[in-house]
Amino acid sequence: MRVCAALLLLGALGGCAYAPRGGPGPAPAPIVERAPPPPPGYYAWRPGHWRWNGYRYVWITGHYVLRPA
């Protein structure tokens, strides 16, 4: 019975993979984005950036954020 439980546990863990937190290397070059006209109010453009999601780099599109008061 213990042998079966151990084999099931090893089989379940066999599919697990470790992905480094920072990524496999440097992020790709930034994508050049043109900021659209700002909305009315006190907004600032936050440019896009690459983010490591645990498996690959994904591009986070730039967007407007409310400026701190």
C-alpha cells in the first residue's frame, strides 16, 4: 500500500517544473509604443514593459495612470 502511495506521489510530482523567478535571461528589447492623447485630468503615461510570467516574457502595454496628488 505504501509503495502505491509513493508511486502516485512521484507521478504527480513528475510533471512539476521549476521556472526561475527572474526569467531565463534578459528581457527582449522594449516595444516602441505611441501614447494616445491623454484623458482629461492629471494623468501620466506609464510605458509598456516586459514581465516574466513564470514561463515566458509577456508584454504589458503602456497605459495612463492618475498622477499622485
